[in-house]
Amino acid sequence: AQSVTQLGSHVSVSEGALVLLRCNYSSSVPPYLFWYVQYPNQGLQLLLKYTTGATLVKGINGFEAEFKKSETSFHLTKPSAHMSDAAEYFCAVSDRNTDKLIFGTGTRLQVFP
Amino acid sequence: GAGVSQSPRYKVTKRGQDVALRCDPISGHVSLYWYRQALGQGPEFLTYFNYEAQQDKSGLPNDRFSAERPEGSISTLTIQRTEQRDSAMYRCASSYGQGGYEQYFGPGTRLTVT
């Protein structure tokens, strides 16, 4: 069965600092991989996804993630944090047959001035 | 509409009552998904449809939960004889189809069972 592990339920960074949110997955075959962001009292919004091809994926708001098959990881990064990045971030996987998403438990990002 | 809509946005019900949650997907989206999200957790898959066919209901917790999408558009998730443990945010998503397409999420229905 597929699963997703997000290390660190809370991450705090200073404005302008590097953001690194970790995600590891468990799957017998390379799955589709996603990062979603959830702002307070709002729905989930897709940041980026990996389905095939280039392993470094660029998303919205300056975020990017790299699929590393050997490490079964899909960590999310942003070179310089902005106050508006404060939100909850979810990593998710889906298998190539059903597209149902399996989510991690989320990482809450705080950005300090 | 421009996005996925869900109604009601908030629902408070007494234990033992039945509730029906509605999802109106983006026009033209073939696939529709239901998820449940407890506080402090990620969304958990419940069931999904391609057109009107329910393809996978493996995530439905028990037989009190059911879902339908009779005309391949609007979907209803029904919970019978609600229990307090059913309290959660219920989220609907839709997509163009299978193959890694983005799932667009609605705002959710916050269900509280008292």
C-alpha cells in the first residue's frame, strides 16, 4: 500500500530564508506526486506535481520540488520565504491506475519577519 | 461556476440523524472524488467516480456512508445515523480524468455531530 511521510509537522523560517519541507513516499512503482497548499479557512490548491519526465518540477509562487527515485523523496523548496507563504502544506501520492490521492499529515509553515 | 462548489458549507446535526452533502464539480470534469479531513490531518480518500460510475469506494468507513453521481455531474455523499466520530471536514474534488490530472478541491463542508 502507498503511504506518505512528511517529516516535521511544524517548520518555522525567517522571511527571506530557504524553505525546505520534506516528503517521503512508499510505493512499489513510481507514483504521481503532488504538493498542495492550504491557507486558513480555504480549500486545497495545487502547488506542483510530478507525473513523468524532468525530475525537477517548478510550481506556483516560486516553489519547486525534485523527485528522487533512489531516495523515494519529493521534497519541496523555495529559495526565499515570504510572509504570504505561511500555510499548511500537504504532500500526496497517487497510483497510476486510480488517481486517488494519499496525503501526508501536513506541515505547517510559519514565516517570521 | 468557476470552481468546485459544495453545500452546505457548515452542517450541525444531532447524533442519529441522516445528512446529505452535495458537490457540484467543474463543468466537463469526468472524475469526482470525496475526501474526509480530520483536524490536524491530511485529507483521507473516501470514494471516487468516473462519470456516473463509482469506481472505488474502498475508503468509505462503513455501510452508513454512501455516495452517488447519477447523471455524471453533481454528487451526493450521504451519512446515515450520524455519530460524533463522523464530525470532520468533507472535501470534494474533480478532475478532467485519470492520468495525473490536477484535482481541484472545493471549499469543503464542515460537519459537526452533537
